[in-house]
Amino acid sequence: MTRPSPVQIPGATCVDDSGVLIVTLDRPPANALNRSLVVGLRAFFAELASHEAPAPVVLTGAGARFFTAGGDIKELEGTGPEEIEGRMRDFHALLVAMDRFPRPLIAAVNGHCVGGGMELALFADTILATPNATFGFPEINHGLLPADKGLQRAALLLGAQAVRRMVLSGELFPADEAVRIGLVERLETPATLLPAAIHAAREAGAKAPVLYRALKRSVNNPSDERDEHSLANTIAAAADYFEDPVAAGLRAGWNRDKASIAATR
């Protein structure tokens, strides 16, 4: 197995646990995904994938309340359409890198996993979660849109009807519902979540790398053409909604809500 990637990830830590890399999102109070974190994660997965037998990865969040609350939209204050397009390109590239990562990737969801966080989890091979975890796509209520690639992945795994209900309502759902619909494999206590995820990653990592790589590629079926189409859809949608006054008002309100969350953490 490879040693930890030399790529630095601003806003996250990477620890080698006997051959399993534990990547922890660590941006208090909500582990929000700012642009430097997204770029760092993409570089991490792309660099690690270049090795002959990459180490398995566990992705989790710091603290007891948040895996990640999704994108850090405070970065968008005072910016223009070029900034939102750049952010969406970077996030799409991260999802592509995770989709094509050839080795075990386990998500250990320790709390709220919404928006962009939900999309990250969808590109893990297995999701384990604590009972207090929540999931969903609240973007419609906050003046945002998920990445097209993330929505396509959700529809593939969970079914179009279920995802249509999630994204058009923006409602969140609890961990037991996530198990029922097949998003989460099983629930673990906060104390057992990370050990269970490491065990799952190590067990999967013991499989022959060449076979694991081939099987994962067949199941995920990555496609340059589809990825380009998804990116084009994402960029076109971003251009439409970024300067829309209703969407802008929703984003402003969401920023105020996040400030309240930070004050009570």
C-alpha cells in the first residue's frame, strides 16, 4: 500500500492508520467546503489514484455534529459569476476524482451531511453513519443548486422518484431513513463509527488491487462524455441562478442561519 499522499489539504487532516488513510474535514463550526478544501481534496484523490495500489480511504468530519454542512457560500459574497463558475468546476472535478478513485473509499458520517456533503458521501463505496446524522439536498431553499454529476449519482443509486422528492422539497431526512432507502449501509454509535469504517476500509483493501480497480470501474462506469455533459449543465444552471434576485435573497438568509448555528455550536 502507498504511504499518505504528500498533497496538503487545507481544512482537512490526513492520518495513516496502519495503511488506511483517514481524511477528516476540519473547518469549524460546520466543516463547510470552501474552495481551497475542495481543490485540496481533488488533488489528494487524483494524486493517490496515480499509485499502483493506493491506500484505502476513510472520509469523515471533525466534531460530533457535522460531517459537512456543504458549500461555504460566504465565499460568494461580493463575487461575480466567474467565481461561482470556478467553484462549480472545482467541485465537479472533485466528484470526478472520487468517482474514479480505484480503491476502497468509506464515508464515516458523524453528523449533518447535506448539500455538497451529501454529494461527497454518494461517491463513497460504503456509507456508515451515526444515529444523529441527517441527509438531504436543501439547496432549493437556500438559493443554490447541487452539481449535476452529484444529482445523476443520487438518481442512479436511490432512484429518480426518491431524489426528485429530496431536491424539490429541500427537506432533510434522518439516519434511519437513509438506511431504509439504501443510502447508508448501517448505523454505528459515535464511539464505534470510525473503528468500524477503518475496519471496512482495511477489509476491502485486502482484496487484490487489480481486481478491485476493475470491478469498481465496471460498476461506476465513468465516462468522459457524460462528465463533460454534467459539467456543462452545472455551469449553465449556475449562470442562470447566481444573479437571480430570489435566489440571492435565499442565500443571504442562509448565511444568517449559518451564523446562528456557529454561535450555538
